[in-house]
Amino acid sequence: MTDLATRDALEVPRLDVAAVRADFPILARQVHGRPLVYLDNAATSQTPRQVIEVFDDYYGRYNANIHRGLHTLADEATAAYEGTRETVRAFLGAAETREIVFTRGTTEAINLVAGAWGRANLKAGDEVLISRLEHHSNIVPWQLLSRELGFAIKVIPVDERGVLDLDAYARLFTERTRLVAVNHVSNAFGTVNPVREMARIAHEHGARILVDGAQAAPHQRVDVRDIDADFYAFSGHKVYGPTGAGVLYGKASLLEAMPPWQGGGEMIATVSFEHETTFADIPHKFEAGTPAVAEVIALGAALRWVSGVGLEAIGAWEAQLLARATERVSRIDGLRILGTAPDKAGVLSFVVDGAHSQDIGLLIDQLGVAIRTGHHCAQPLLHHFGVDATCRASFAAYNTLEEVDLFAEALERVISMVR
């Protein structure tokens, strides 16, 4: 009889890594005379040909501004742009396409919530809860707004593994708590946060929750209604799509009640000097001006590619890559892994005694391996663990076990040079 663990493993589709890699032209190039081993996916993932081809098709065949034109090209561009809105709705499990707002990325989406919902709903004496795991883009907008409005920011602590303390989180709530801002997956450590449970606790206290999903969307299936997120944001360039396109999901009732964030064309119903200007229905109320039309259409292609490969298969494969990499680098003397949560996405952050992360990053690049070094826009988290910077390898669907071994061998060689 098959046990549950084996049965579950059998039910996860296997990833055809060779077929996946064939979709990415950049993986065929060499760096410093060596095959590229790209392990900087938490910063930006590479782009499959199905997405790259969108740009040639759009600019070569139906380049036009959207929504207001009556000619054929405008109709075609509008249909493709709005078709992506439906693709995103299905990808996130949202109830309606009007809950999907296009932005330039997660950072702009969070700033939109801060500027529109936050400015309308927060005041002096209120409280916003932010985890220590956050990217700067989910810290600084709230700090800027708190200086203006006078509300307090309270920090959700983490333990020595980089895991949020849920008991401490629950104790932070008071009658003045209005919002929780938390990432779904930590970009610095890979910790997967229990956002569904966090949303339940927040709603029990009458607070809203904004989830930064930039690092979750490429690795696992997201269902915003199951999470019960009030807001959820992610970026195209981390989910095999283009830069300059991202998404804010918001519950329709919240978006409808929020004032516009930016003014201009498309977000209006009527404009007059004699009477009060009125605004378009959601989501267009939050999409002022000409958007990144080609990039949004390409984002739709990226999400269709990801869904076609299968997020369950991608997540299972990345777990194997992470396990192999963790085992290999753990053998290296003086290397310390930061972020050892039992539930992690494919992110491996580490420091090496006697070696600066920047030196490691520069030297390992000479061996064809691309990793990220620095503070990863998570300075409060790294300082909490007593470091200014780490090295970070992060994995995607197209990475292989052989690449993990090449990375580990290159890392050992570089460390022997710098210590």
C-alpha cells in the first residue's frame, strides 16, 4: 500500500526540465567562457521565448493606445490588454476582473495602497503591523506615510530560523490596529509565511491585510480568496515575465471606496472646470495615463506559460534544488546559512567567515555563476541577524541539479581564494 507521503509525491506532475530550458534562449549563452548558471531568480527571473515574442508581435502588428480608440489596431490592443486581466484573475483566484489593477510592479502596488487606502483610512494613533522579514518596498511607503499622518508602526518579530512568531503577532493587536503588511515569501531568506492564518487573525481584530506576493507567485499556487487577502501584489519580472508590469489585487469593496492615487487620462469619467471631476469605475480609476501595454500583454503570456508548466511541478522541483544546494554548501567550513525555516521557497542565503559577500559574488561570476550579494533590500532583517550582507542563490524552474553542483564547486573554489 502506498503511504500518504509517497502518494502525494506521485500526484505532483514531474517537471520536464530539458523542455523548460529549451524555452529560454538566454540559457544558451556563455559568461567568461563558461555556460551560464543563473541563480539570481529572486531578483529577476529569465524570460521564455513565448513572452519575448509578444513584443515583436505587438509592435510589429497592432501597436496602438488602448480603450479609447475606435480603429482596428486599438481594438486589438485593448482586447489583448484586457485579456491579461482575465488571465491574472484566474491566476490569483480572484472573483472579478475589476479587482485586478495593473501597476509597474509590487513596489508601485504597495505605494498605491499606501497612497490611496492608507491616506484615506489611517490617522494619528493608529497602528500598522509590519514583519521584520519585509522587503524595503513594504516598509518605506508606510514609514513615509506614518511621518505624514502620525500612526505607529509595530514590528512582528522572527525567531533564529527566520520564522515569524505567530503568538507574538497575535499579541501585537490592539483596538487601534488598522493594517498588517507582510510578505508571502521572504526574498532574503525564502521563509513562507502563514498568510492565511495571519489574515484570519487580522480580520478578527477588524484590521486589513496587504500581502506582498512577489516571491510567492513564481513558486506556488496563490488563491487570494482562500487567503482572504484584502490586497495582494506581485511583479511580472519575477514570474518569467517582463519588467515594468505588475499587479495589485484588491477586494472590490475596498477599491471602490478608495480615492484615486494618480490623476490623468483614462481614470476619469468626466472632467470639468465648472463642476467636480468624476472618476472611472474600478479598476480603471487606478490606471492613469497610457499603461505599459506591451509589457502587460507579455505578462499574460508569462502567466500562461507558468500555468502550463504547472506551479505544483515547479514548486516540487525547486524544493529538490534547494535541498541539494543546502546539503552541498553545508559541507563548507565557515559557511553559515541564514534562514532555516522548515517551510521555504527556493532561496539560499549564506555568509562565509573571513570572506566578504561582494568578493564572492564577483569571483564566482568569473566562473559563469550568477548569484546576488548585498542586503537584498532587507536591511532590518539582516541587521537583526548581525550581518550587513549575504550571498543569495535562488532557483527557478529551468535550473538543474547539475547547475547546483557547479555552483557548489565554484563556491568552494572562490572561498579558497578569498580566505
